[in-house]
Amino acid sequence: MKKYISPLAAVILVALTSGGIVLAKDSCLECHTTSGDKPSALFKHDIHFQRGVTCAGCHGGNASADDMDQAMDRKAGFTGVPKGDDISKTCAGCHSSSEKMKSFGSSLPTNQWELLQTSVHAKSSLKGKEQVVQCITCHNAHGIVQVKNPSSPVYPLNVVKTCTRCHADVAMMRSYNPSLPVDQLEKYRTSVHGTRNAKGDTRTAECANCHGSHDIRTAKDIKSKVYPTNLPGTCSACHSNVAYMKPYKIPTDQYEKYAKSVHGIALLQKHDQGAPACNSCHGNHGAMPPGVESISKVCGTCHALNAELFSSSPHKKAFDDRKLPECETCHSNHEIIAATDKLLGVSPEAVCSRCHTERQNIKGYQAAKSMRSLIDSLDAGEQQDIKLVDEAEQKGMEISEAKFKLRDVRQARLQSRTMVHAFNEGKFKEVVDNGLKTSIIVAQESQSAIHEYYFRRFGLVISTLIITILAVSLYLFVRRLERNKIQQ
Amino acid sequence: MNQTSETPDRQSKRDFLKIILSGGVVAFFGAILYPLFEYLIPPKQAEVEVSSVKAGKLSEIANDSGQIIKFGTKPVILIRTAEGELRAFSATCTHLDCTVQYRKDFGTIWCACHNGKYDLHGKNISGPPPRPLDEMRVVVQGDDILISKKV
Amino acid sequence: MKTILKRLYTWIDERVEIEGLVEYMGKKYVPVHRHSIWYYFGGVSLFLFIIQVVTGILLLLYYKSGEELAFESINFIMSKVQFGWLIRSIHSWTANLFILSAMIHMFSVYFEKAYRKPREITWITGMLMFFLLLGFGFSGYLLPWNELAFFATKVGTDIAGVVPVIGKPLLTFLRGGEEVTGATLSRFFGFHIAVLPGLFTVLLGIHLLLVQRQGMSEPLHIKQESDRKTMPFFPNFILRDLTLWLLVLNLLAILAVFFPWELGKKADPFAPAPAGIKPEWYFLYMFQTLKYIPGKLWFFDGEVLGILLFLFAGILWTMVPFWDRKSSRGEQNRIVNYLGLFAVMYIILFTIIGWLA
């Protein structure tokens, strides 16, 4: 039996277990190898075995006793096959103790068990007696090898298979989280990450890169790496790393640009979870940059009306002919800033003038020019209305009705900004004119309220003048009466 | 001599005072009565805006329909679902304050400005709206539908 | 023109014999002395009462009582009705000036000892009218059904509820139930436009009749016949009164235009009370006093004691003609002066403290 143990290993074993039980021999392994069971066979390739941990290290008992009853005596500390949470606790017995780990010459972190407790996998299983996932669920029990060993179930190329053992199992997932899909691997294989991973690239993202390894939380957990507000940071961990991304020859400034964009500001600064993160455009498990054709569909999932208007606009064909991406051409991609009215028109900062100039595509040039002046006049009308309403309000006048109509002006302006995407001057003018009409009514109403304010003061001056004159003349009259009386 | 020169002066002064006085009385009554009579003329507009609004008659609202109702200074959307249930929400889109409407073809509440959609419980389900619409209280009294703020 | 008037006068005189009354009025004189100015405050109060009646009736044309309508209807008056803002602001401002002028009138009468025999009834009716005025102010304050009014009424009726024995029934009577609700509003509306004006008019009739019948009281220090100066009640005093009334009207117009009465927020019974709830200024000194009284004094409840104290002071004040015998005999009574001075100082001081608090 001894021939299975290499002399070198025996030396290391003796040297390394000086802190623990000093073993002369390992009767467990001897017997179990003879009986030819699988665990003992696997264990010989196990990193633990190589580092001198014996069967008794996890299962207890007396490994030096030849007698089976003696060796597997419960009184001697034999624990048998650990059940339930005892499995992970057994692992944690060493893996959570930095001293013990050091004594085995390992520099692995020692917080895995702790992290696992915060994970969604620490939820109790259907039986309710233990956590769903134990260490051995992913790492195996016997025959554990280092992560960098290609045969490890948690080696980058194997992780997906390990995770999908459960996550692709419909029956299993239904019993824990029926709303969770089970096609992640399928999708993943369609993504750039997944295809590269399949080809043996260990550097592309697999499950654990985005979801974490021991501390996997649900996507709804605010601390999850894939929680909407955390997701851009998770992607950028690799994608903004210039050195890491070098072999792939793609830009690394997406995060930087995104953070400055209207979407990035909404998500990262205003914590508006409706705002798109990386995955909203590129997909989750099937992450991929959208092609020229599909950009409008990507943007259109949220900006549907704009996309719809664009599709039926004359620009659709023009862009297609020139192979221009639909939204991106004017709005850019990662660095989409909040669109202002300045994008429209023929001024230098306007995007229309990139194609439409006075000499080239003159019809569009004129349309852009007049559309811009329309929206500008509506904007000016709204600004004036706000000023007038404010003034009337400051003067203490009651103008809630004008204020109510002011909302319609604003609505028309916002609607016109959407209507721009139809690139149809007539339709655009209709929306703007509606707004302008209301704007004039608001201006009239608030002006009459302001007028009323001055009318009140004017009326006061007139009436106090009348009353004062009357009072003074009455007083003079009384004085006269009294004087006359005295004279008489 | 002195007396004769003084008397007409006094006389004219008294007359002047009397003119002022009687003119003043007339003007005074004018100043008082003008606002009074103006006040008595009933204004054209509807008389009272109420914070709980009568939204119409139950029998006049079809199933699977929605309408905008003026609630003070803000619009409210009253929805009657296909099952006949009544619900009311603030009609102000939570995205950029446009007024939402009911779209029969989608079966959702829809904002024309940016295609935001809410389900018939006011929850934002698609498009840019960041949060659900505020719900209002709907009370049916006999055939009358009353909408008021949720407490 | 003149003949028509004369014929009308004769026509009336033939039937109701007003000749005597006119003659009586013509012979009526008002004493003139260095305290004559105080005589005018009775007239000013009367004028303000007339304004309240007129503007009150005008407001009634558009006001709607009820939890759901009161606030909105006042808002409607303020914004939609032509000059509605003016009528409402004048009504509110007049209410305050009325109480102020009535207070001045009361204190001047008190210090001049004008309540002494034979004018006890005039004094009593005046005091009763003053209490009615406070009732007018308290009930009218709630009618716009705004936040401040709602909570002021809540606190005010709470205080009334503390009075021993009758407190609880009184509270229920005032509120029309356990809580301040629409029922309270209906009640207060009724008090404000029917009960109080009715009582007030009767008292005012008696008050004015007695003033006409007995003439103005003269201060004690005018004794010698040679000191006496007078002016005819009609037309001199009346016209002077009218002149002052015009000036008061001017003041009201200016206040109404430059300081229009705010409407505030609609009352919401479920909202938390806003910070700094204060009653109207004429209740402030009492409110402030109740705040300073400790919760327990010996074995009495502090608040109850305070209310009883004010009740006692009010009764004592009203009854002054009956316990101040000296003045009736034409002698100086310093105690009355000191008491009055104390009351004036106390009210001013505590009103200011309450205002600043």
C-alpha cells in the first residue's frame, strides 16, 4: 500500500503536519484504496493530499490504528461523512484560519466561507436544514485541484459548466427561483465572451467575473456586482483596463464616456434604475456590440417613438444607403449627452449641417433652418410665459389656470422634440403651432392678471383721493359751521 | 367798503366748498357703489374648484376606456378596465411631466412624449418613466364617480 | 326738491310723530373737554359694524359652507369675482380693527368711569357686545376652512373643553361632535351669520338708545358749570364723526390693497399641525398666559385654574359699576384706575410676548 505514496510526499507530510497530528501512516487510505472506492482514488490527486491533509483531516478518527473499529471510533473523533452545513464548516475549519492555511504553505484568502454566507447561495435548501450550496458543490469533495489547474471545475473554461449544473436544470431552478431563466449558458455561447471562452481564452469573462465567486448575490441585491448601478463598474473592471484589453484591440474609454453621458449621469449619479447600463444595449449573457443595423432597435426599445418616427422618415433610406448607423450618427454611442435643441438646425454645433449645407442637400438645409426657428420661438414663448406667470404670482394674483395651461406649452415643446425624428416639417409645425397657440393664451391671461394688479393700485389712488377730498371738505364745512355759530 | 368786498368772496368760497362737498359725496358714492355692483355680477367661469372632483357618471363611462379629468391644477387620468374596475392616477408622467393617456390598443397608460408606458396599476413598465404614477382614490357614490387624493 | 322732502317729512310726522325726536336731537349737546377724543371710538366701532354687516352680506352671495366647498368658494371670491378680493380683505381687516376700536372704546369708558350710575346698563350691554365680538372673530376665523383656522379652532375649542363641569358638553356643542369637522364649520357659520348678529343687534339697539337718552357722560373732574363747553350733537358731532369714518375707510382700503388677507392652504384634518400655531391677536394674551401656567398648581390643574382666572377677571370687569360705589358718588377711586392700568399693561405685554414667541 505504501507504494502509492511517493517518498517525497511522505517527507513533506511529516514535515508539514508538525502542528497537527503526526502520522506515521494513513490506515484510512490504505484500507479504502484496497476496497477500491472512488473517493480514495480521487483523493490521491487532491491538492489537500499533496499538501499532507489526510482523510482524517476532514473525517476525523484515528488514522494510525490498524483496527477498523478503533480507527473509525466515534469516541476517537471520527465524524464519518459530514452532512449538510457541516461539510462547509469542515472546509472552513482550515480555510477560514489564516494560521492553519499558512502552516500548509498556502497564501489563499481565508474569507470564502464568510463571503458565502452573504451570498444568495447561502439560502436554506428545500429541506430547510442546510444551505443550498456547500463548498463541494462547486469545488468537488475528493480530487480538489487548484483553480489554475485546467481540470478544476472552477477553472475559467469550466466555470460555466459547473454553474449550469444547477442553473440550466429547469426542475432544480424552478424549485428555488422559478422566475430565473435557465438559458444563460446558451446565450453566453453566442456572446463574444462566450465564443472566446469556448475557444479556450481564459481571460474573457465567465460567470464568476461578473457575478462574483463566493459572494454571489441576486441581481436585485443592491450590493450585487450586476445590480444596475454597479454593473458599469463591473464591466469596466476589464474593459477600462488598457493593459488587460491590449490583445483585443478595442477601445477602453467606454466607461469614461458613458459616465459623462445622459444615461451614465442618470444611473450613476441620480440612481435612476430605469436608465440603461452597459447590458441594456449590449445584452447580459449574450453581450455583443450592436451592429449598424440593430442600433436603432437597441435605442428604440426605450426611445420607441423616436425610432418609429425615424423609420418612416426620409432619413431611413438615406442612412441605409450610406451605411450610417441610425441613432449613433447624430447622438454618438457611449457619450450620448442630453439632446438639446442645438442639435437641430444649421448652426455649427447642429448635426444637420454635417450633411445639409447651403450648396449640398439644400432642401434639408432649409427645413432644418425653419424647424429650428420654430422650436426656438416655442421655447422663447414658454420662457416668456414662465416669466409672466411668475411675475403675476409674485404680485399675489391668482393664476392657477394659466399655470395649468403652461403645462400644455411645455408638453408641446417636448413633443416637438420627439417629432423632430420624423424629419417632416409639416408634422413638426403642427405640434409647435399648437404649443404656440396655448403659449399666447397663457401670456394673455398672466398679463391681464398683472394688469389687474396695477388696476387695483390705481383704483386705490382714485378712491383714497375722493375720500380724502370729501373728508377734508367735510371738516372745513364743520369748522365753518362752528365759526358761524360763534360769530352769531 | 370792507364788508362789501368781503361778502362776495366769502359767498364764493362757501359755494366752492359746497360744490366740492356735494361733488365729493357723489364721487364717494360712485367709488363705493362701482365695486359693489361689479361684485354682484356673477363671474362667467364655473364657480368652485373642488379638491375632490366629480368625474362623471358611472353609467356613462365605457369599460376599457380612460379619460383625463382636471383635478385642481393638475390632470388626473380615470381608467375603467375591461373588467369594469375604476382606477385613477395622477396623469403627470413621472419622466418629464407630460400628460399621459389611455391607449386602448396597448391596454396601457401611455405618454405621447417619449413613449413611456404604465400598466393599469400605474406601474411604469416600459420607456423612460423612472417611477409609477401616483394613485388617486376613486369612490363611487350611487352613479357618481368621485376622485380624491389618497391619504 | 325741498318741498317734496318737506311733504314727506310731514307725511311721516303725521303718523309717527317724529317732531319730538328731531327737536330732542337738535337740543342734544356733546360735552367738549380734553378727553373728548375718546367719544369718537364708539362711533368708529359703529361704523365698522356697519361695514361688517354690508361686506358680510356681500360675501354670503358667493360663500359656500361645507368642508369641501368653503375653501374653494373663498378662493373663488378672491380670484374670480370682480372686487371679491376687496370685499373679503375689507371684511377681514375690519374684523380686526373693530375689535381694536371696541377695546379702546371700552378702556376709555372704564378710565373715565363713564359706567357709573346711571349708565350701568350701557356698560353691561357694551361688555356683552364685546364678548359677542370675540365670538364673531373666533367663529369667522374658521369659515375659510384653511389650515391655520382649522388648528386655531381645534386649540381654542380644546381650551373651552377644559372648563370644569360644563367643559365637555360645551366642547361637543361648539364642535358639533367630538372633533373639529364639517359639522363644526356649519355650526360656526350659523353662529357667525345668524345667532351672533341677532344678539348683537338687540344689544346695540339698547346701547345706542341709552346713549341718546342719557347723553355722553362727562369726566368726574369737570364739576364747575363755568368749565363746561359743548357742541351740538347734530350736525357738528355727527359731521365730525363722519369725517373720521371716511378716514377709517381710507385706511381700510389701503390695508386691503397692500396687505390682502391671505387664504393659505386648505385644512387637512389628517395633516400634522403646522409649526407656530397662534390664535388671532386678541386671544393671544390669554393663550400666552395659559402657556406660562405650570401644569399643576397645588392640587389644581394649571390650565383649568388659568381659564377660571380669566373667567373671574371678565366677570369682575363687567361688574365694575356695581362694586365701584365711589365713582357713582362722584369720588375718585384709585383702585379702579390701578386695576385698569394693570389690565392694559398685562394685555399689551403678553400680546407682544405671544407675538414674538
